[in-house]
Amino acid sequence: MASKAVRAVVCALSTLATTAYLDETRAQAPRPPPADSVRVARWLVARASWAVVATSSPARGGHAWGNVVSYADNCTGVPLFFLSKLDETARDLAADPLATVTIAEAELPEQCNGADPEDPRCAKVSLHGKIVPAADQQAAREVLFRKHPPMRDWPRNHGFGAYVMQPITDVFALSDYGGAKPISVEQFLAASAGPDGRACAARAH
């Protein structure tokens, strides 16, 4: 009984830590103007905490398979993931590392002003590239654990490891009426995640 109570307290504290982190990030980074799709894309990747990762599934004859996955980008624009080898996404990536990561503004509280998630004014960004095991596992895990504290306590016998999308080869963003637009990877990575360039400075170190 005592161990259950301790786990409950740890879970509650981890949830509070995640909420505090996300609240601080939101306060630091107001949404850029809709017409600036490059900065909206970087802002969204920095501010959101989960994405849908689409892979090619050998178990399904190479057809697409999507999965909801938590991530962190450390304000670099390059997402990191913490995946279990028991999970289909990690198994798919071992066979073919090419994947698409899609993030929607609709996941953020108090965004989109009640609009439907498919409304073009409710931003979306898709990143395409290879998702591979991170070279520096410790550094990648610290970035992930800072944004998602509960990850520290995930089962150690489930083969969890840190992954990174590298290289990113395509970026597609929709932030207003007029259709989604391709963004050059160079523009995306060079943009700031906030309107004044300072929004993520403290988080990137």
C-alpha cells in the first residue's frame, strides 16, 4: 500500500512539473502572426508536447502507421523522442527510419479560439526525415525529461531510448487561409521560436 501511495505522489509531482514547464513556455512565446508561416511553424514545434508520428509498417505490408508520441525540441526545431522497442513505432523505424511528424495547434489550450482543428487558422506543421537513435543518449534524455518528467520513471525493462529526427528533409506548414506551404529546412531551423528571438533562449542550454 505504501509503495502505491509513493507512486501516486511521484506521478502527481511529475504532472505538476510538466504543467509548470509548459505554462512557462507558453508565457515566454506568444504566437507569431499567421502570415509568417515559418515562425509559426517553429513556435508550434517549440510549444507543443506531442505529435503524430507516421511510419512505414512492415507488419502492414509497408503501409502507413500513425502513433501519438511525446517529444521535446529544446528550442532547436529538431524533435527528440523517447521510444520503447516494444512499441510499433520504434520497430518500424528500425526497418525504415523515414517518418513524418505532424503537430497541431489544436492540442494547445486556449489556442484556435474554438475553431475546428482542421480550420486553416489553427496551425499545423509536418516534418519529414529520418528518426534515428540519438548519438548522445544522456543529453537527449535530459532534454526529454525536462519537458516530460514522468519519462524518468518509465519501465527500464521496456527498452526505452532517445531518438532524434535527423536530418529533417521537408517542412510543410499551414497557419492561415491560402493553403499549406512548403518551407525550406534552412529557413525553418534558422527561425526563432518566438517573436523577439528570446522566447527559447533559456531552454536551449
